[in-house]
Amino acid sequence: MTGVSPVTVPPIVVLDEIDSTNAEARRRAEAGAVEPLWLVGLRQTAGRGRRGRAWETGEGNLAATLLFRTERPPAEAAQVSFVAALAVADLLARYVPSHLISLKWPNDPLLGGLKVSGILVESGASPFGGLWLAVGIGVNLKRKPIDAERPATAIATYLEAPPSPQEAAEVLAEAFERWLRTWDILGFRAIADAWTARAHGLGEPCVARLGHETVEGVAEALDADGALRLRLADGSVRRITAGDVFFGGA
């Protein structure tokens, strides 16, 4: 195919056991790591999710973190979570029918309407200027968590022989690099449009839990910066920039 240059994927480092791939990424970043790389843990002993929740990886599942440096300001750099969600969607589409895949705001990939992946983005000041970003991605390949906070599923529910963590990491890394290139060249609007095409629950009533506040409304659309536009009962619009959103009890 003409006009499309090949994707260069950062090195993938596979670790037999690690406390957390995000924690290892932080250690490497603070020690002065410069080049981007993927860290894959075949066994995680202290995986973490959003808001400090535990994230159970489980044997045969994927636990991966991309570490890289960016010159983007923090608010803009945070949009990488949407890039990650699209990359996970592409990974899932390699193995299961596309109509089963959707994305729930802010960054929950779903399979058959159930949570199949978790994304955790962490950052800090790089010794070389700009920010280091650690984009942690967990995907249930072989089995769903035993004590999941919410209903969950795994690729193995739909596929007798799910991919190994190493294979899945390679597919994910390539998909991530393509979406990262799209973000760099076309801007976040292209990412938001692609995310919206797979969005779960837009146009439906939902409940947004925002720390000490709960807001109800209809999920309308993504704003230009990735915030969720929530149409309230009085007709006003509330921009949701952080929190958990639930649709129909899910």
C-alpha cells in the first residue's frame, strides 16, 4: 500500500514477575530512562487501577505499560488515555467480532458490554524536560478477575485459545503506535471521533460519581479536550473531566 510508512514499535521488555509495570516504569523514568519502551509483566504482585484500586492481572492475562517522554502540557498529555483505549479496541478486534467491542468514558474498554480492560496513566516531570508518561494497560485475555468490583469478562469467553501476553503485547504496541501517530499528525479531534464511533452509552441516561458528588443526566458527547458533556434535567450541560460513569447499573 503506497503512502503509508511502517510503524516503528518501541522495544518490549518481558518480566517474569514484577510488583507493577507502572511502578517499574516510574522507577525507570525517575532513574533517567529516555527511550520509549514497553514493560510486560507475566505476573504482577501489586497491580493498581484508577483511584488506587487493586487490579488483579491473573496468570495468562496482559499487564503492560508504555513508558515515553512528551513535551505536551499535562492536560493535553492526559488525552493519551483515549489513544490507549483505541489501541485496546484494535487488540480486541484482532480476536473477537468488532460489534462486541465498545469504549466507556473515560477509558474502559468493554467486551459484550462487560469490562475487559483497565487503563491507568501516570506521569511526572522528566529530568530531560517535559513529562514522562506511564500508560498502564491490563487486558483480561485468559480469565476475568475473581473478585471484580464490576461485572467483567475475558477474551477467552469468546475464543477457545486466547493470545499469550507476549503476542497480545505485540499487537497492542503496534496499534498504540498507529493511534499515537494519528494524534500527533491530526490532533485530538481525530482521536475523539474514532473513540466516539465505538462509544458505549452516548445518548443514554447515566450517573456520574465525582468524588463527593453524584450527577445524573444524559451522556451527550465528548468535548474537544475529552471531557464528557452531560445534559442535566434542567437542560444545562455539565462537563465531566474526572470520575466514574455508570449506565443502567453497569
